[in-house]
Amino acid sequence: MTAIEIIRLVSLSASLLISLIGFLLALIKAIKNKKWDTLKDAVKDFISKAEGFTNFTGAEKKEIVLAWASNFCSKQGIKFEENKVSSIIDELVSLTKKVNQRDKDKVKTEEIAETTEII
């Protein structure tokens, strides 16, 4: 084998290796994202169930949802990251409150927005 053939073979091997590593990283990321999507769907269900607990405060409901999410993660082999799950819960509850606003609450929100614009 000549030096040029060896260089071509090494460069081809290196490019194949880089492509394989890129593919594996993308595959791992896709699997993690799928697991997080599954977790988000489960958290939505947990929040819905927790809303049925009328004798609990919002903080207590959130703790219950976090416990359920932790249990779900351990069963599904997902790394439980309490801060991320807590953020997901806060976002979903905030969105739900915004979507389900009563008419009288909407008026207050609009008034606050108008006074904020004046300042």
C-alpha cells in the first residue's frame, strides 16, 4: 500500500467514525426526548387527578404530583430531575389557569395590563 492509499483509508475511517458518533448521539437524544414527552403526558394526567383533591392546597397538590412523577420515572427508567419536573408542573398549572380564567378575572387582568402600560 502506498502512503496515499493509507491516508485515504484513514480519512475514510475517520469520517465513518464521526458519522457513526453523530448518529448515536442523535439517537440517544431522541430517546431521551421521547421519555421526557412521555413524562410530560403523565404529569398532565397527575395534575388532573390532583385537582380532584379539594381539601389540599396548591403546594400540597404539587408535592403529590412530584411524588407520582418520581414513582413514574423510576418505573420507566427515566432519570428524575425534580427541578425540571417542578418547572413542567408550574408551566402546565399556569397555562391551565390562564386558559380557564373566569370572565371577572379576565377583566381584572386587562385592567392590570392597562395600568401597567400607562406607567
